[in-house]
Amino acid sequence: MVYDMDKALSYVMEHGSVMETYKLEFLLELGRDDKIPLEFFKRYQNDDGGFCFELKEGNPSSMGTTLSVLPWYSLLDVTYTGSFKRCVDFFLVSQSPDGSWDENLAIKDMAPQGMLVPEMLSTKLFLTSKISDELLYYDVNEYLVKKAILYMEQFMHKDGSFEGFPITNWLMFSIYSRIGDTKKADSIAPLLKSSMEKDAKSIIMYLDCIWRAKRENMLAEELLDALEDMQDKEGNWRTADGKKYYPNVTVDAIRVLRAWGRE
């Protein structure tokens, strides 16, 4: 299975934002201009370090939106900025005393996606595992991660899986693998395939989890084949989140496929 890079680039250039186009051009080594991401961060980053919900100026900061922006500091090689430090600090100061993270209550009436509805246990479990995974990746604060794991394990089933969205199991598999808790990671591993959702955004997240866990032999080829096969005839990848997210998920699909050597 082979995807069409030229069609993907054309789609993003036609339908994507300046930032989405730049991200893809940067990934393809077609040029670098730090001014583009820095202006983007300045425009949408709030004073608390988080990013405006759905990247709309004036909106309150959203955990989910900020998580979607965070990886691009590293990928675009701009972690030297104060913006990056403030973004990370946004997560460090927002952990609840019980070790969890929740979405900002201020966005509750703004029609957040299902995984970002505040005050829902499934949202808290997803965000707590996702933020912990990111903090481990950036080697920021292992104490906060350990505190978060204790919170998560209150909602662990006897078979090693977790309540909430399927992606939570993948994230906890990544976390356990990276902190050396092989027993708990291996207890989750057999459950991952049965919890797979056939959506490009989800498959990208699964592949990121396997990559960070350094468990490349686990379902990777199957997932990569599935992701390649999901490219539309127009060159884009779809997501259940809606058409306005197609350019972004297309860029992420290219990022993951190239990282795994699918070029």
C-alpha cells in the first residue's frame, strides 16, 4: 500500500491554514521559517500558557487544544522559546490534588468534542493519561506522572484495562512501558487490538503510543497499512471530528508515516 504525497500536499495547501501548510512543508524539508509558528503561538496562546479552545481568539484555554499544539514545538524545532515553557507550565500547574487533569469548565457550553467534555470521568481519564504521556516524553516532572498513575489505577479493571475511551488503554500501555512496569504494560497489550477504532486520528494516536513505548513489533505494520489505505482520492485523511479537521489530520498522517519509514 502506498499513499500519494503529492495529492496530500496539494490538499493541505488548498484547504489548510498557513500553519498546517507550513507544518507539512517543514516535515518534507521544503523550507524553514520560525516566524510562522512563533506568530501562530503568539496569536492563540493565552496568558496562562494554554491555547484558545478550537484555536479561536478570545476563547478560554483548553486542555485538549493545548495538547494538540504541544508536539509541534518539538517537531518544528522551536522548544527554545518562552512560549514552549509556558505551554508546559500550563499543564504543570493545572493538575488537581488527586492527581488528575480535567478539561476547562469554561468550555462546557462551547460544544466540545466527546473526549473533551468537562466533568466527565472518561474525559478526566483520557486527559490524565495523555498529559502524563507528554510529560514523560519531555522528561518534565516524573513526580506528577506518578501521582497521575495512582489516580488512574483507581479505575483499572481486573484484566488490566481502564475505564473510559479506548485510547486511554493505549496511553497507559505507553506510560507503563516507559517507566519500566512491564507487567502492567503486558497485561494491557492483548486488549489493544480489540479496542481499536477505525478512524485516522485514533490510528495516529495508537502509532504514537507504540513508538513512544518502543514496542514497534506491536500491531505497527497493521496500523500503518490501515492508515495508508485511508487516504481519500483527494489526497486527504478523514476524521470523525469533521471536515474542518481534515487538513490537520492529513499533516499528522504524513508525520507518522514518515516517522515509521513509509515514504
